[in-house]
Amino acid sequence: MKKIRKLWQVKFFKNYLILIISFLLLESIFRVIEGNKILTYSYLRIFIGLNIIALIISLLLNYVPKIVAKIFNPIITLFLGIYGIAQLGFNNYIGVYASLQIKSQASAVTSYFWEFLSSFRWYYYLLLIPFVLVLIYYIFIDKRVDLDMPKRKFTKKLLIFNIFKVLVICLLCFSYYITLKLDFMQNKYSTVSTFKLFRKPSVPSLAINEFGYIGFGILDIKEYILPGKEISFEIEYNPDNIQSGNTEIKEQVNIDNEIWKDIIDKETNSKLNNLNKYFISNEFTTTNEYTGIFKDKNVIVLMIESGSNIMLKEEYYPNIAKLYKNGLSWNNFYSPRNSCATGNNEMSAMTGLYTIYNMCTTNIYKKNTYFESIFSLFNNKGYYTNSFHNHFDAYYGRTTIHKNMGSNDFYKVQDMNIKYSAQYGKWASDEDLMDFYLKKLDERDTSMPFMSWITTVTSHQPYTNSYGYNDEYIELMPEDYPKDVRRYMSKLKVVDNAIGILLDGLEERKLLDDTVIVLFADHYPYGISTNNLNKALDYDTSIDNNADNVPFVIYNSELEKENFEDYTTYVNIVPTVANLFDLDYDSRLYMGEDLLGNNYESLVVFADGSWKNEIAYYNAGTTKIKYYTEKTYSDEEILAINEEISLKLEMSSAAIKNNYFNYLNSKISSYTVSE
């Protein structure tokens, strides 16, 4: 006991033990809350990493006055506890872990800070336990055991001891490196090695599972200051395997393969050529029984802000229900959340690409152009295209983004001459938006069919106060529902009224039969807890990303209704619409597929690489798979699905970062000009 007490009186060991115990408690509490196992190889790696951090800090604290340690240790424990709480809250609220890569949205997030804070579960604050314990120790115990030790002179023995400390740290660093390389310590379902993930933590959920949330925080700072090498997939390409056409079926291909092959032969930029090889080799779709059923009709795409399946309650939302019950509807459509859900998901729905997981892709790359976007396809078919959003460019630079997507005209709220407020929460009315849209419809060139994209705003959070449209129709909503759900439903009533105005306006102008309406939601109302949402829905939104399940329908008054059970998401909208309208497009350029195609693979891919279909739900963060049926996948089948998803996510990311579609369009155009 005396030896232990004497050892404890050594400043280095005392600081080390305080820090390592605190760090291990923090990581253990975090993993338990997130449902991750502790007795795993990844936790062994985390244990080694935390020891390295604790030893290095203790070594540094050994050369400063004791009072510094007494201040530093509680502060670092408190900071890491708060950081962990924030990560848990962010993942629960947004659906992804926070990263420095999304700093561009920091000012926007402050607008709904209190709503964000109120979404925290009580048990997140268990991460403050280590701080409380450290504080108790320094206030009540430290004075009793921390006896004044005589100052030691620099001796040979002290030098050897310091060298030993450094050697131990070096040995642990080497051990940590080995854990990144050893086969048995790799995630068997991961398509990216642990070492590559360590160098570039591009998937935070997986990085947190492998390195701990403290380790990820350090890697995230490193990545922000010194970005690691991009994780890349080298594409195998055989020009002889690229078919030029098939006379028996009509392929959804409109880029001349011989021109594309020539571009590949002459391209010297390896990144661009890797993308060339990937897209030219991508699988294409073919025509089917739905091809061209809407040919030459008008189309309006409605992206509903914070939509959910609550919208399908016919007694409250008859207009939305009318569309859903009488159109092509999908029960398992998902709008997965990501770092900037509204802007990124809008971009995905317009381009058929996956956005970059840990950044506000639509803002950072807003100057990119996309000749394969939904606007461009309709422009090429002789349509007049435009887009509308009844808010201003506070969150996303749509004035630039929509123009570069190909929209002929974009109207933000300042252009609409309608009532709006710059104050967060006091959103403009979607009813006013539809009135303005119909006025613009009257001004159109009637010789051209039209394609419009409308993004609403009224149903945006917050739902915790009485201003705006929160209480407009609250008395109509079930009294046994939570107050925030009732306020949300009140806002949705305004959305439904707006859709009623649109339908009536189209009918009055004798345009309803010749117009197709595509409706989906950007994301579910994550300003409301899943526990409260569950009280208004007949399924559990808190498990398996069920909250991301939102309505999707394609409606035309002359269409025979059909309902589908296929799992799908917004990346499939462009190729599906392109086939229905018989547009000239190349299906190889999209990460999504034609939902009505003969070979459509039922699958939803979430931002972090998790996936879901009627058979199973795979969680990329925990690497667990949950089955819904008796059918199961082999390890090889799971890995094959993960490899396909990882390749799509990586190629989509690379295409956006390199403005690939602008490059490809320029190259193809140069051949056309030369001819």
C-alpha cells in the first residue's frame, strides 16, 4: 500500500492514471450509448491509442507546475465529455457525426441551436461522469495524498527513467500501427482497410467505431489541417468489352462509345481517366413497358421540406393523399440524412449522384455544372425549365446552384413579392409560393412544355414555439399527440393547402391532365424526437433508420395507380423520370437506376454506406446486419454489396470534386464541333 501511495505521489504516474481512467470511461460510456460492443479488437486499438495520448500528456505535464495539471485534467475531461455529447446529439439529430468538413454550415446551425439541444437524450450527459469524478478527486482527495515531494535534481537515474517513458510511448505507437495492418483486426465487411481509414477518416461512423470518438476527433483535426490521400479505387477497363449497341433492345445510352474511348486514349489526367473508365463501363438500363408514358407532358417536381409519412393521413392532408393514392407510389422510399440534408438531397435528386458524406457538397461545389441533370435533360428535349424556393440563399446558394444545374430561371423569395421574414422560424407560406408559381405559369411560352422544380419551406422546424404557422391549424390535430408533433402537423396543413392551390390552378388552366407531379420529401422532421414521431405513426422510427422513410409519388390524373414495395431513394428520381418521359439520356452517368426497369435492385444506401432492403439492414458504423426474413446473406455477399456501394460513393465523390461532368461535356462537344 505504501508503494502504491508513493507511486501515486509521482506526478507523472498520477496524471497518467487520472487521464487514462477518464479516457477509458468516456469511450466506454459513448460505445454503450451507441450500442457498440466493448470487447472487440477495435476497442483494443482504442485502448492502445488512449494510452498513447495519456502518456504523452502526462510526460508534458511533468515539466510544469502541479497547478497546471490540476486545471488541465478537469478541463480536458470536461471538453471531451461535451464533445462526445455533441457527437451523440448530432448523430441523433442529423443522422451523421459532426466533422470540421461541414464548417460552412456552422452559422446556419446556430439558428436552431436550442431545438438541437432539446433533442438530446438524458443519458448523453452520462459522459460528464468522468469530469465529475476528476473534480471530486481534486477538491476532496488530492490534498490528502499529494504530499510535497522534494525537488529532484537531474540525475542519470532520472534520465534513464525519461528515456524509458519515451520508449514505452514508441512501443505503443508501433503496436497501434500493427493493429491497423493485422488481418484479424480488420473489419471483415469493410471495403476500406483500417489503415486507409486512419489516414483519411472519410466515413466518421466507421472511424468512430474503429478509433473511438476521441481518436476520430484528433484525426478530424489532422484531416482539416493536413488532408490525407484520397481513398481511390482503380478502375479496370477493357475497351473491347464496351458494346456499341444492341439491335434487339433500346439501350438507355446516348454517348457515342467510340468518341468516349478516344477521349480515354488521349486523356493524361489519371483521376479524370479513372472516372471515364468507370462511367463508360457502368451498367446501362434498357427501355421497358413504362418508357415514354409521359412523353411531351409537363412535369412539376415538389420537394417538401421536412416531410414524413404523417403527410399521408388523409383526414388532415386530402390533397397529398389524393396524389399518393392515385399515382405511382413507393412505400419504402427513403431520404437519408447527411451533413446538409436539404441542400445535398436536393442536389442528389437533381443529378442522380451521391453527395459527399461529411461536407455541404452543394455549397462547396456550387460552381459545378451537370449536363446530365434533370433540368439539362428537359432543356435538351425542348422544355422551358425553372425552379422556385420561398426562402433566400441563407443556407444554400441556390441562385448559383440551380443556374449551373440548368434551370433557365430560379426564383427565390425576394423575387416573389410575397410576405416573408428573415427571422429564423418565421417561414414564408407555401400557399403564397403556389400562387406566385401559377402567375409565372400564366406568363410562360405556351408553345413549349414546361419542367418546374419547387422546394417548399413552411414545414421547416422549429416546432417548439407558437410563432409562424405552428399554431395555425393546431386545434385540428389530435390532442393526444405531443405539442411539437401537433405544431408540425399544423405546418403540414399549409403545405397540403398549397398543393390544393396547385392542383386547382392546373385544372382551371386545363393543364392537369397534361402535367405530371413528382413529390418527395428532403428529409424527415428531425427537429422532433423519434419517440414523439412514433406516437403519430404506426412503426418505430428510432430503429434501422426508419425515420428516413418518407413519401414519394409520381402522379398524373390520367395515370392508372400502382403501389410498389421496392426500397428506393432520391438518387433514382432522375433516371426514372427520364425513362417515363422518353428523354435522351445515358443511364451509365447516374448512381441511381430506373425504378421501373426490369433489373432494378431494391436497395436504399445511407450516407455512411449503411444499406437496407426487404431482406436486411446493414449498419456500416457498427458493422452489424439485421435480418427481416428467413433469407440471409453470406459474408461474401455482404462484402460484395458493400464493395459496390463503396465504389459508387467514391466515384460519385470524385466526379463532384473534379467537376467531371463539365469536363466530359466539353470533351464530347469538341468532337461534335470538329465534325
